[in-house]
Amino acid sequence: VKPAIEEIGPKKCTGCFGCYVSCPEKAIEMEFDEDGFFMPIVDHGSCKKCGVCQSKCPVIAERSVGNAVISVNAARTQDANLLKSSSSGGIFGELALSMLSDDGVVVGAGWGNDDLVHLMISSKGDLPSIQGSKYIQSRIGMTYQKVLSQSKEGRKVLFCGTPCQVASLNLFLRGDKKARKNVWTCDVVCHGVASTKAFNVYLDSLARKRGAKDVSRVDFRNKKNGWQDYSIKVDFSNGAKYQKSHSSDPFFVAYIDNLLLRPSCYTCPVSELPRHGDITLGDLWGARKDLYNYWGVSLVILNNERGLSLFKEAIGSDKVISNEISIDYAMKGNPRVSGSNFEIPEQRSTFFKALKTSNPEDEIIEYFQTTPRPKRFLSNVARIYKRIFWRNF
Ligand SMILES: Cc1cc2nc3c(=O)[nH]c(=O)nc-3n(C[C@H](O)[C@H](O)[C@H](O)COP(=O)(O)OP(=O)(O)OC[C@H]3O[C@@H](n4cnc5c(N)ncnc54)[C@H](O)[C@@H]3O)c2cc1C
């Protein structure tokens, strides 16, 4: 049997690390490819062609976990600090706090020493380290194995990640019903992940222009101007700061216009209904006035009874404002809830060619800035209108 990556080819690989973590021979390493996306590298000397990696690959294996859409909600936490420090309506934070109160652990994407990784936390004080959306792919490493170990020790685990990571964790845990009982999963509605290399080059360029050696903090979803007009905020080691709305920051414009996505994200195989997490979290973009809040509103899809009870437990009697909505309404503002494909923009290949040159920063910024922004004008008008007239806090 061929290794999974050779069966599907690099364009379909989601970079979920499922093959890496499940290979009994440890014959797979994950490395960045030349465009800055994680890719499995097989050591053919060690590979026994056993096929385990194919059975754990969400692109190849049967993915169904028997979910169904059982309830769709517009929700936001009543805790003002939690709401402002979260990307959307702070529901991940409430789920995490509930799990931690129950002596469980929570796993989410946070910054490691050098790059974005998945961190496991067991105390409420560490929650900020895994809050907030980051638009590059995390180096998930052996996290699925750590989730399994915790659950085998009888500890409850809440795991939050992209749809491919959640589908991959489901496959990793498949067959171990006892361990699965202690694990709850949240998948985010996912636009796709941007090239880590492009992002790092962009950060280097911002740092250089400010005479800084390094970046000390990145917040992709700063709510200084509210939820709809979120901005990217970067703090530098020399105290300098950069902050720009997502609608004018070159990196965000290029990300949203699909110039920088991982090849598999254009036709994501796992953004499908029913979703793969017990709970799916997203932004309720396009929320009508009675559901809207200046600081954010989450889309929460409950995909099975376990997800429903975890959500009920977390929201308690008054922690969260939640209103049931239809799945069609949710998908109107957010087609990525199920099966929406993106066209690959013409400039993508030119952009990635530029990324390979020895000193690409300026060329890259130029591409960032000349990316066309279709339909952006009307959405900008709507966003500014809501910012001014719907300021309901
Ligand atoms: C790459 C990416 C693309 C997204 N695209 C969309 C979209 O198109 N439409 C939409 O409605 N919502 C999208 N979201 C989800 C949205 O941004 C919020 O993450 C979600 O609504 C949860 O918000 P919250 O306020 O409940 O919690 P938050 O505190 O914001 O929690 C975010 C959770 O996501 C996890 N996370 C953050 N970054 C990553 C990452 N890179 N990889 C894996 N897990 C991560 C965190 O660990 C945390 O658990 C995306 C999220 C990500 C990470």
C-alpha cells in the first residue's frame, strides 16, 4: 500500500499531521514545503507500506462520525472581557472555562517559542494563550497522541482546531471507544490557512521597517474597532506597534481574497455538513440587528447530543445569550459552513514564485497591495454602517 501522501498527492494534503502521528514505524516527518505549508516526507527505508497512514488520512478514509445538525445558534458570552478578547462571540472561552471547572484540559492553537503550535492547558489563567483565531496552520505535532493519553488517564479533554485537524483527531481516536468518551471536539468554520512563509516574510518586513529585531506578539483579530472591523495588531521587540483593519492590511486582504491559501483549502474536503466536531464555531457574519452585537456574535452548530450537553453546561442559566437560528440563515453569511470551493486566483502562482526569490519582501508587499478586491466596496459600506448605527453596548 502506498503512503497516504503518495496516494493523494501534495495538492490534496491538508497538513493535518494524521499520517505523521499514526505511523507505527515513525517513517514520516512533517516539513514546510517551498511555499510554506506543512507536508509529510516519507522515509522509504523505514516505511513498511502497512497502510495505517491511509486509514488515518481524512482525505482518504471514511470520515463519518454519525453527526447531524441538531441545533444552530447565534450566541455570545455576557462576560465583557471574554467577549472582547475572543475572535467572535467568546463561546470557545465559555466551553473551555466549563471544561476546566470540571477538572478537564483544553487544547487549542497558541504561540510556541518559534511558531504556532497546539497547546494543552489545565488552568483558567492560561486560557488567553489559546484564545483567538490565527490564520496560519499550527504545527500540531504529537497533540492527538497527547489527547489520547489524557483521556486514557480518565481526564476530560476539549480539543479545538480546524476542520481537517478535528477530522484527523476523530480518525486517530477511532476504535478506542473508551478514550473517545472523554474527548469533546470543536471545529471552527474555516476560510483556509495562509502560507506560514508568506506570513513570516510579511512580519519580517514590518519589523525591518520599524527597526525592530523581532515580533513579540501578533493578534489577528483585535477588536479595537469592534468585531466586524477587526484588525491585525503586531507588537515588536523594540516597543513599536502596527495595527490595521483587515480590510486594508495587505496580508489580510490577500488572505481573504484567497491568494495565500494552502492548495487543499481551495476545495476543502472536510468543510461539510454534518460537521466533524461535536460543536462547530464560527462568526455569524451578516447577523441581523436583533442578533448582532458590536463586540461579536458566534455561530454555534451543535452536531450531536454530546455537543449539545457540553454547550448547555457551558452557557449555564445566564452566562451566554443564545438564540436558535436556521442552518440556511447561518450559511447565507458564511458559505464555508458546507462545501464551498474557492477559485485559485491567477496571481497566486506569480506570488509564490516571488516568495522563492532571495529577497522577496518588496515584491511580496507589492503583490499584497495590488490584489484585486472584488465586491469589497459594498461590504465595507455595510460594515461601517453597522459600526456607527448598531453600536449596542
Ligand atoms: C484559520 C481559521 C479560519 C477561519 N475562518 C472562518 C470563516 O471563514 N468563517 C467563520 O465564521 N469563522 C472562521 N473562523 C473561526 C472564527 O474566527 C473563530 O475562531 C470562531 O468563531 C471561534 O471564536 P470564539 O470567539 O468562540 O473563540 P476564540 O477565543 O476566538 O477561539 C478560537 C479557537 O480557535 C482555535 N484556533 C485559532 N487559530 C487556530 C489555528 N490556526 N488552527 C487551529 N485552531 C485554531 C483556538 O485555539 C481557539 O480554540 C476561522 C478560524 C480559523 C482559525
